[in-house]
Amino acid sequence: MDLDLEKLKALLRLLEKRNVTEFEFEDEHVRLRLARGGSSERQTTYEERASLVVSTTATSNAPEPAPAHDASVDYVTSPFVGTFYRSPSPDKPPFAEIGSTIAEGQTLCIVEAMKLMNEIEADHAGTILEILVENGKPVEFGQKLFKVKRL
């Protein structure tokens, strides 16, 4: 795992400056979770915690189990932290249902982030196998929203 330590430290300083207590990031290669606080004896800074996490992860020699991966199955993930909506408004039908055939560029849902409604579109044609988030629930950056079988 390659981490740019200077960029990580800059991110940690920004999170601490903004008084963010938890931060989580995940993509297909890296999962990073930072949390601050919780101990009454001594509060560690993000930078102290990150050095612990990075050194622990970097020195781990245990092989990661290979996930069973079906090349024809893909996930649509949230590009934002926000609120997930399956339809354009409460009185309208959902953009997509389980079993729906979707086209590349088709709107699948909306993620509201900072009062902006962001349409999330399909990257490729396929069939919706699973909807992984309940309507109106908060989502995190990189969270899987839909399981899609490519056509």
C-alpha cells in the first residue's frame, strides 16, 4: 500500500483544524478510518493516530484474502457524503428498481450534499441486482449504492 505521508499529514491537520472527530475513506485499494477522542486520559491527535495506523498497516505481512470477484458485477458508489434518494421527489417513482435494465448515463438516484441535488448516473449498461441503501438514509463517500450486473 502506497500512502503519500505528506498528503496524509496535511489532511489530518485540516481535519483537526475543522474539529472533525471521524473521517473514513475507502476505494478498491485502500480503506482508511481516522477517529479522534474517546479517551479521558489523553486525547491523541490525528497525526499520532495516523502514524500508528500507517505503521501497523505498512508492517503487516499477512496476506489479504482474495475476494471472490465476478467481473460482470460492479457497484455504483456515492461520490459524496450526503442523503440518498431513489426518486426525484417523494411523489415520483424511483429512478431504478431491482431487476431494472439500465443504460449508460441513466440517472439511478440523487445524493443531496450541502443542499445540492446531485444525480448519480450509471457508468455502464446493466441490470440492477441490489439496492444497498434505504431511501432517505445518509451515505458516505465511496459507499456502495447499487449492485449492477454488466450487460
